[in-house]
Amino acid sequence: MKYLCKVTEVYRVESENEAANLIEEAKQDKGFILLKSSTEYKTKKAKGEIIDEYWLTTLVKEFTDYKEPDRTVTVSYSIDEGVFPEPVAAEVF
């Protein structure tokens, strides 16, 4: 049997307030232990001007102990229409 023990999730949010809310929601969730969280402000520049700004929020979640796992976790991801106009092909190196 395999056990998902820990995951690291990185989210892009548009404001510092959204980042704080995301972290607070994770702290309140009883489905895992939030081991670590962080927020980093990022900018994208072109010709010296800021053309985009955002915050990266990282959440490290623990679902069960490595040494004595006591439950299994099933993760499901879905992608909203329009997010990726064309399928992204993985490159094999």
C-alpha cells in the first residue's frame, strides 16, 4: 500500500491579502497539519518597468506520519476550461 504523507503546494495570488487568506484557510483545515507556509512578492519587468506583480504562497501539508501512517489520502486535480489552451506536452530528458 502507498501513503501520501506530505505535499508542497505553490499558489500564485494577486494580492498580499489573498495570500494571507490562503494561509489562514490552510491553518483552519483539519484534513492535514500545516507544517510551513511562506509568501514571496514577485514582479515581472520589461524595459525597466514593472508589467506584472503577484505573490507566490507556499504551503507544506502533512497528512500522516512517515514512520507510522494511519490513513490514506486521495488527491484529485482539475483544470478549468481555458486555463491551458493547448495540452502541455512533457519533455523527456
